[in-house]
Amino acid sequence: MAKDFDTPRNDGIIDNLEELNTRSTSKSTLAIDMDESEAAEGLELPGADLSGEELTIHVLPQLDSEFVCTVCFLVHHRSQLADANSAPVCRDCDV
């Protein structure tokens, strides 16, 4: 059977605005409320009192095969050194 592609289709499209509003509010409000409450548990607000918190970071010393770029201050491998005779600058900053 031939199909007329010029005729307007109405496959699953909601024509009524009230029906659209009732469908969207009835299904999604419960899921949104649950997600907001779960997400708020681990959230720290700006200005919160963090005086009792402790931050632990393990800092590794610079290796012999690394250098700190004097332009971008990032640690790079010696293979990224632009010129061995001048100040330590990486190839990205030497451009």
C-alpha cells in the first residue's frame, strides 16, 4: 500500500494543553522531589562552617625526570622541555 508522506501525522502528539500539563506534573513531581532531597545530602553551601573539617593531601616530591615550567607553573616530564640551555619552559609555553 502506498503511503502519502504529505499528510500531517499525529503519532503520539498531544493536542490538548491541559492534558499535557496533567501528564507532566503527575509523573515528574515525585521523581524531582526525590532527586532534590538525595542531592542535597552531600551539598555544602558557600559560607558553611568548615572549621571542624580536615583536608588530607599526599604531596609527592618532584622527580628527577620532571621540571616545573617557569611560565605556566605546571609539572612536566623532561621530554617536554623546550630548550635545555635556558630557563625551564615547556614546549607549549615556548610557542
